[in-house]
Amino acid sequence: VVWCPTMRVRSAAGALLAATVMASCASRPAQIEVIRVPAPGIPVAEGRAGAYQTSLAQIIDAFEQAAGLPRPNVALIVFPNRRSFEQGLRELGYPPALARSASAFNAIGGARAVLVNGGTVNGFDRTRRIRLLAHELVHTLQYQFSGGTRGASEQWLREGVAEVIACRITARLGLGSFESLREDLVGLLAGARIALPPAPFDMLTTFPQWVDAQDRYEAPLYAQAFIAAELLIELRGLA
């Protein structure tokens, strides 16, 4: 999922939003954690924060070394539960109804920060955590490629490309083959009823539409977006 309250925030405004939420988190109780990749020579933290730091560093290294992608400059903001996650979204400028719906996601990636619902993600195994964070960090790069703004691409395409790259990065880190990771996602279609129509892409163009569609359509939307993006990459290339 990719966050942006106004859907088209200029670079300076995006940086201001990130600074605002980080400052807000810093003034709150210690259970809200702001996690960055440690500088060279600085050891990772202990415990859960260290696990997030290690995952973040491994993904960013794999982006650069395996996929030829730039290194995103990003922090993870880990909220202890869905309620505080929703509150963080509201402080970023989400309308209350959208914040409430979007807080159902495990994480939301933006231009300068990835917001994580620690109430669910803290319990993930390493494979699932890497795959989720890689997906969200792709969204950070999508902002980076468009100069800090959301850009004009459609939400289903952003999600599909993020899923494809997340599978590649997770496989690169030795946590399963690309084929098995792909099957985990696409295999969700096997549980769909026969002749289930796909969600129309023209109703999945914006972030609010994507959030709303999670409950509106029966089709597994991430699988649908993955298949579409994979086909486009096969036909046109990743660039």
C-alpha cells in the first residue's frame, strides 16, 4: 500500500509530512519506534528493533546489488497496534474514514517513511516480514523516481510492480524461490469461485479506491495486480 493524504504532494511537502509524523512519534510513548538503517560501524539494536534494522538493511542492499535500484532514504515507524496506526494516519492528514479503513493494512509506504502496524507485523516470520517491507520500500522508490510526488501512475500498477519486485528480492535473500513466492500469491485465485470477474482496473486507480476495493470485490486484488504487472514487465521490461 502506498500512502499520500492528498495523492499529489510536492517534494518539500512530502518531506514536511515525514518530519511531522516522526516528530510526533518521538514525543509519544516509547512503544512507537522510529527505525533507520544504522550508519556504517554502528551495531544494530538488540531485540525486535534490531530484527527490523537487519531486514531493512538487507532489502536495501539487495535493491542496489541485485536489482540495480537506488537506495531509498527511509525510516520505519512501528506502531504498537492498529489504533495507534490509525491515529498516525490521521495525523498525516488522512480523512478519518480513510484512516480507519487503511489501518487494516499491515504497513503503508510513503516518500520518506514506511508506517508499520506492529500489532500484526511484529509476529511475522522473517520471510513474511522481508516480503512486506520490500513491497513497501518499492513504493518509496516509486516516489523517489517521480521526484518526491506520488506521480501519475495508477494504484493497481504500483501495487503489482511492488509485489513482483518484493518476490524477487525475497528470493534473492534466500527465503524461497521466486516461483514458490509467486505461487503463494497467485494461488489465492484457486480459492475464488468459478467465473469470478476481476475487479475493473479503472476502479483501482487511486489509493482510496484501492482501500475501498478490499471489501468491495471478491477477487484477490494483489494477485490480480501481480499478474497484470508481471505481464507488462514480460512484454515491455521493468524499466
